[in-house]
Amino acid sequence: MAADVNERPHARPADPDLDFTLDHYREILARITSTHRTFSFGEAAPMGEALLEVDRFVLMRHDVEFSLDAALTMARADHDAGVRSTFFVQIGSDYNLFEADGAEAVEEVLDLGHDLGFHYDLGLLERSGGDPVALAGRAIDLIEGFFGTRIRAASPHLPMRSGRTLRIPGIVDAYDPLYFERIKYLSDSTQAWREGVVTSLLDRYDRIQLLTHEYHWTEEGLGWDELLLLEAEFKYRRLRRRAEANVERFREGLRLRAERDEAFRAARGGSK
């Protein structure tokens, strides 16, 4: 999480189910890679049902809900552990994939060897009045074109509430029975493991889809509710700095307007 919490001491919980520190996440990666192979959806999707021929594996998935900075932190941890993951990104969230800071974070995620998935808000697509499947396809095309990458999988936002997913041509659904029923699904949603932290279940399940959320995991292991408020404060400060820079830029533009207008006309070969 990008919020300023680094100076706050925070002891790790004794119960690993409650430990959402990045140190614990790194330990989880070490445990996973010691017993199971790992795949991203970018690797698994082309395999189809042949994926089930692999004896022991974890399908690594991150749904990026609020913070591309925090997603990049997890991408670096995965990379350091030799793990390739899929980061499912949104176009209607608090972050912007296409502004400079966001695009830079996404590009580094890709440079680390990970791949992107599409994380869609079905309600948002339906409120547009268009065909949600067609809109999702166009959003995927936009992300692929902007970042020069291939998206092979999609996941819905809050699927347990809507109970529905989209069938997007050429894109696998992270909740397809192949990945959700024939493979054990484990999630850290709202920092509450339904059956216990994944490391306590590696001996029980040979084939796992592991969903983690970027904003849950910090150096300090803070609670999800506090982290969301801290993230909002961080984004406000970032927007404030951007607004202040724009104020100075526009003031300079006003001071130099006549000179720049003349230079523009001259460059275009026009007249006053």
C-alpha cells in the first residue's frame, strides 16, 4: 500500500490466519514454491484441461481493487520468489491504468514477467446500456493495445453478490468450473480466509487457485478498513500535488500566451 505507514511499528499476529504482513506473504510464496508448481492464467489458459495433468500446482491470481502501487509491490515479491502471476485490472476503479503513474506501474508488472487479466464490474457495464460482453471485449482491446500485451482471462468484481459472470469470446473465466470447482479455490477476501491461510492447506489440496488482493498486504499488516482510509489520504495528497503543478503550469502559460501563440502560428505557416 502506498500510504505513509512505514514509521508505525506493528507486531506480527501470532495467528497466521490474521497475519497480512508482506513478510508473511513472502513466507507463503516460499512455502508454495517448495511443494507446488505455480502458473499464471496467461500460462494456464492455453493449456485447457491439460492443466489438470499437473500433479501439484497453484494458479496465482491478484484482483487489483484500489492500488497499482500495492500491486507492483506484490509483483516484485512474486518475481523474487520465481512466481509468475496474473494481475486482474479494472478500468472503473479508484486508479487509472492510463495516466502516467498508473501506466508506469503496470508496465513494470509486465516487465517482471507477469501478465494481465481483466477485472470487470458487471454493474458498471450494464449501467452503460450497451451489451456488457461487447463492452468488456472493447475494454480488453484497449488495455491490450495500450500496453502491448495479451489478456487471456477475466474475473468479475464481487461475484458472490451478483452470482453472474460474463462469457467473453477468447477469454477464460476465472470462475469457470475448471478453475473454481475442479481446482480448489482459496481467497484472502477482506482479510478473511474461509478455511485458513493457504499454507495450512497445501498438504490437503494438490491443485489450487489462489486469489489475493493487493491492498491487504503491507509491511505493517494493518487491517483492510484502515488501509482503505490511508489509501484515500495518499491519493488525495497525490491529486493535490498534481493540481498544484497544474496551477503553476497554467499560470506560466498565461504569462507566455502571446509569445507561444505567435510561435505556434509561425510553426504552422499561418498568419495572425
